[in-house]
Amino acid sequence: MKRPFFLLLLCLAATLIAGCGDAWNNPYPVAEKGKNILYTAFTDRPKHLDPVQSYSEDGITFIAQIYEPPLQYHYLKRPYALIPATAETLPAPRYLDAQGQLLPANTAAEKIAFTDYVIAIKPGIRYQPHPAFALTAARLYQYHDLTAEQLSSIASLADFSATGTRELVADDYVYGIKRLAHPHLHSPILGLMSSYINGLGDFASHLQKSALARRREAWLDLREYPLDGVKVIDRYHYRIRIKGKYPQFLYWLAMPFFSPMPWEADKFYSQPGLVKKNITLDWYPVGTGPYMLTENNPNARMVLQRNPNFRDERYPCEGEAEDKNNGLLKDCGQRLPLIDQVVFTREKEQIPYWNKFLQGYYDASGISSDAFDQAVQVVGGGEAALTDAMQTQGITLSTTVATSTFYMGFNWLDSLTGGSNPATAERARLLRQAISIAINQEEFISIFQNGRGVAAQGPIPPGIFGYREERAGINPYMYDWVDGQARRKPIIEAKRLLAEAGWPSGRDVITGEPLVIHLDTTATGVGSKARMDWLQKQLGQIDVQLVVRNTDYNRFQEKVRKGAAQIFYFGWNADYPDPENFLFLLSSQQSSVLHDGSNAANYSNALYDSLFTQVQTMENSPQRQALIDQMVAQLRHDAPWIWGFHPKDYSLQHAWLMNRKPGKVGNNTLKYQRIDASLREAKRAEWNRPIRWPLLFLALGSMAVFGLIFRAYRRRERRAMS
């Protein structure tokens, strides 16, 4: 019995050790090993997956892979260039007078009453498989009128046994645009688009009345309601009519807001029984894009799967000059998408996210402040480079200045900081400029952004037409040009401006009262406190007291809408790569208080508004640049914002992830990326090799213990027998 016992223990030890062939810390199912899957993470659960509702990055990340507007951006070209997606070509504008008569292409903008865009879509495009399209043998929709009995066995979309598809047609795009006006969806762009799309405002009012006349749960069939500004021409053509001339409208046709929506999906998801089970369009999208959402657990994991019905789209064969050297043209002509599946895992904390990336369990990663020194070092000329440890792992770094602007806004309607009162306007202007000088953006970027940013000289970020570089681009009220670079004006200049404004040494020259400024913010946590302390220190240099008023997000938004905030932090990511998308943030017609618009500062200047009206209707040209220069000069003089910074995006990726080119404009980028799954498996095994010798000692120790126990047992057994 002794020999077999020890043989058993040896076999056990061998089994334990042999079982270490695969990394024990692998968080993914064994079935996914070696598969053509991209692994990434998300931090915030998507607020909306309905294309007419979603306007935040957390949702766009997903729906941009699922839905297809008619246009998209070239993946590699910079500056960003629009190209067709489902459209045959980029639609050319047709200008009309008030009577609908065609006008020449060179007609002055003020004489153009309407602009028509006729969009031709490619035939043969089909939707992803979906129960909304499933038909019975009698060619009736199988799931459009679900009974209580049928609903009893349904818990998720996957519980429907049958799916179907159909061809994308022009009417789907028209139906999708009509949904912008649906009274229950509250699309964030309805107000803006009503000022452009002919008849959309009246259409929204009509829908509102129709919705009030029926039960809330009743389906509102938008096919029954004509919209003058959007009409179907034939199966593959539709027309959008906008008011006046607005060249930037083409950019909107590359956004998910203008994605198609089949009426079948709208009807299917409107069933009250499905709504009660949270089976809605906002939870289960349906589109023609390269991917479809097959798993939606926003607290843990979301999965995009290749759409088997995706159209024939190919990887681009041209880009920027350096793209070929960077290996970004190797997949020229390959059919998209190049990855079968994308798995998103929710990570609420940065440290686990970072550690999993280093272990090879995430294919790409940003760089948090905590991990910055581990990943990046500053070399000659202030350029960022990877540390030796990162390079040894084959990790590469991509950087780009984002088409984004972060700023602190002054409320123009405020009695202290604003410029709406002529009697105090000049005094407030000097105050705003003094504060703007005192808050050192370069220092902020260095301390809180790890150097990842460029101090803003105005509202327009680099990479957007209208942005000026070098000496021509500096803000002369904030900077001097010294030795070939911009240098922030000294604190003594800020103190001089403050004294000129009537607050020498931070006290009112008449009353002697201290100067107190209130900052409204949603910032909480240790890191946020450090930033607020830094801000207070900055203003303390000019003897200004800063009072920070923390509040929740909803209350903060309400204060901004009502003009109750004095100073506030805001930021803006480009919706489309045109200066108008930043300049409109300071148009008086966009005043948050007066027009419920995006001008949170409520800035108002007649000259600026006049120039903005002209810029809106112009294509890029030297003449447009000259007008933009005037607008930016006016903004610098008036200082409605503390010009903050344009962030730099840093992205790390492993050697097995290819075709990754960073950029904030255009979000449908997953279809271009490629994975070398075999290299990834090899590197994961190398980096996560378990330490086996403790198991051997454990096994040997166990054998010794059991041996002693067995011998004691045998001795006791022999004594009992004797």
C-alpha cells in the first residue's frame, strides 16, 4: 500500500505542476484563447445607445461601430476629410431661392433661401440579423405583436429564436431624421437642427400634439407624418432641405444622429411588454455597421460581434506621408472589419486597468497620472518617449493634440465678472484679463496633466482651420513673444490690470472690501481638491479670494442654464473639424440663459456675431481665415473665457495591435484595427509565467506529512493486531 500511496502523491504533484501551462491570472474564458478578438476597457456605462439621444463619448464608442450615417471620415488623412460611408458620393449642394428656383453655385449667401442635399445610398446594404425583421411563412412580422404568453419566455434579445434582415433603403434615413423630433426621445440636437432643417420645428410641434392625443406607450408611426425638409425621392435617394447656406451641414451627415432607422425596429421596440423588460432600442441597437452588440452588461462586460451582413468595405490605401513608414498601409485593400469581436470590460479603477494592460490582457491603454512616470520619460526638447521597460515589452506610444478645448468661463451676465452692463464692462474686462494671466496654464498642464497639453491662445485647437501657429497665434493680452516662443506675462502685469480696474491689492478702491470670486464646480475627491487648492494659490498671487462651490452635476447644469454661476469649468470636443464648431460656443444666439444654447458664458458682442454669421456660410479660404482672425482678436480682447488648454492624447498599444491611429474626430475606427492573436498568446504566456517551484515544495511537503500520518496509522494498526 505504501508504494501506490506515494505514487498517487507524485502523480498529484505532477498534475499540479503540469496545470501551470496556462497563466492562472487570465481573466478571459478558455474558449476565447487564440481568437481574433480585441480586448479593451470602459469606465463609465453608456447613458444612451439610441443614435438620436447619444451625445457623449461613453455611448458613441459603441454606436459608431453599429450605426452608419451616410458619410464618414477618412481613417488616415489629416486634416480630416469626409468620404462616403453608405452614400455613393459626397452630396453636392444645390442652392434655391424663396420660390424654390435653382440658383447658380456662386450665388451670394444672403440671396440663398434654401440648400438641397440629395443623398444617393449604395444598393445592396443589409441590416444585421435582428428579430424585428423576422417573418413568418405567410410573410408577416413574427414579433411585432407579442402576446403575454410569448413575452413570458423572453428576458433578453437573445431569447428570440428567429431573426431576419432586409436591404437598407432611403426611407430608413428619413425615418431616422424624423426621430430627432420624437417628443419622448428628447434629442440633444433638435433645437439646433430645427434652425437648419426646413420644417423640423413645426414637425416637432405636430408630433408633440399627436403624442398627447394617444397613450404614451402607443407606437408613433413616423411614416404617417410628412416632414417638408426631408423627403424620399426613390428607393435609394432622399433629399434634405436646409435653410440658407450652411456648408458645415455635411459634417453632421457623418454623425450617428443621421443614421438610418428601420420602422420595423421602432415598432418592435415600442411594445410595452418589451419596454418593461428593458428590451429597448436604447439597450439593443440595430444597424448596418461592421459590428453588432451581442452582450450588454454595462456593469461588467459588453461585446461587439462582427456583423455577418456587413457591406464590402476595404481598408484605405492612402493617408499621410508617414503612414506608410508607420505600417498603416500594410492592409491596403483588405476587407473590413479586420477583427471578429471586440470585448469591453468595465474597469472602475485605473490600477487594475493598467496592470492588466502590462500583463497583455488589454491590447491598448491610455496613461493615467499614476502610471505616467512608469511609461513615459521626457527627452531632449521636451518630447515624450517611452521608458526602457515599455520599449522592452514592444509597447509603442502614439500622441496627438486633441481637437478639444478646456476653459474656465466667466458668466457675462454676472454683475462682477460680466460684460453686459456698459457702466462696469471695462472694469470687468480688466478683471477677467488679470485673472487669466494669474492662472498659469503651463504650470497646470505640467502638474495635473503630466505635460499632456498645449496652452490655449483662443477657442480653436491645433489641426482645425483657423488656428494660427507661432507668433501669429499668440494671445497678446496674455503672452509676449520672447526668443522665438510665447512667454506668459508676469504677475506684476496682472496686478497692474487689477489696480487699473479698481481693486489695488485685491480690495475695492472705494469700499475697501476684498475681491471675492466664486467658482462653481462638480469636482470632488482628493485630486480635485489639489486642483482647487492650486487655483486658490494662483489667484492669491494677485490678492483675489477664490471660493469654491461644489455641487452635483444636475445642480451645476441648472446654475449654468440660469446664469447663476460666476466662473465655471467647461470643455468642448469637436463634433466636426471646422472652426465654426468652436466659434459658435460664443455666439449670442447660443446663449445658455437666453436661448438654451451652448454659450454657457452668455457672451454677447455685436461685431463677433456679425463676423460669425459670415464665417458660417463660407468654405475655407484666405478670406474666411481673415474673418476668423478678427473674431479671435475680439475674443482675446473681451476675455469671456480663461483660455485653458488643448489636451494631448497619449495612447499605448502592444506590438500585436496594428493600424491604430489616434484622433478625436470620427469614432467608427474599430473596423480598421488588426490583431496578431498568436503573438499575443505567446507574450501573455511569457509575461504571466507562473512560479512553479513553490508548488513542488508544497507537494513534497504534503507527501512528507501524509507519509508521517500513514506510518503512524500503520504502527497503530500493527499494535492493535498484536
